[in-house]
Amino acid sequence: MSSDFEGYEQDFAVLTAEITNKIARVPRLPPDEKKQVVANVEKQLEEAKELKRSRIAYSDEVRNELLGDDGNSSENQLIKLREERAHLLDNTERLERSSRRLEAGYQIAVETEQIGQEMLENLSHDREKIQRARERLRETDANLGKSSRVLTGMLRRISSRPSSGLHTVPWEPSPCCTCGVPAHLPTRP
């Protein structure tokens, strides 16, 4: 660091010495050369000003580095910290909103799962009821088939008996459905 600073010092010293030497010669020069030397001195003055600005910038940079400052004044740092704080607060707020949305989504998922379980249980109970009803229908169908056969047998026996004074009408049972149960019984005259 100090060698860089010394380099700036040496460059500045050499440049100012050249400018001083040329300015001292200007009064003794012919008029056409005076213009060239003055223009050259003006360029060197601009170089000296630029060198001075560079040296000041470098010294500020070194000072800030030594003091732990990043080139900003404490006020600028305070502004920067406030901006960072505001940014962090915005991010925190966004994170909280996202967390609330996730929590609400999770709650909906839990409720939906509970409703689904209740529906499955209801469907299971309904299935059991339907299976029991189907079994009862099969049993009833079997019982009706037996009853139909018994009644048909009874009617055949009755119709094949000799008449005992009662007037009977010959009758053929007509099934009322596919199970063979007679639709009506014979009426007495």
C-alpha cells in the first residue's frame, strides 16, 4: 500500500517539475513555440489534476480499508442497513403468508382425508347391507320356489280327487312371475 502511495507521490513530483521547468522557459521562447508549450503544459496540468484525484481516491480507499469502512459514510451504511432490514421484513412477511397458505392447504387435506375415510366407511356399511339384502332375497327366492312346488303339488292332489259333492272347477295354476307362484286360487261356485 505504501509503495503505491509513494509511486503516486513520485509521479506527481516529476510531473510538477516538468510543468515548472516549461513555464519558466515560456517567456524566452518564440511566439509559435509558446503556443505549443502552453498547450503541452495545459495537458500536463490536466494529468496532474487526474493524478491528484487518483491519489485522493486511493488514500480514501486505503483509509476505508483500514477503518473497516466499505467506502460509504456511516449515514450511507445506516441507509443501506435500513434497506436490507426492509427487504428482510418483506421476505419474512412473504414467508409467513406462504406458511399460512401451506397450513391452510394442509388443514384442507386433513379434512378431505377425514371425509374420504367417512365415505369409505359408509360405502363399506352400504355394501354389507346390500350383500345381506341379496342373501335374504336369495333365501326368499328359494323359499318361494319351495312354496310354489308345495302349492302346485297340493293343487294337483285336490284336482285329482273325486268330487265329494262340491262342485270344483278344473283349474290350472298360472304363474304370476318366473318363480312359478300361482297368481290366484280357484274360487268356489
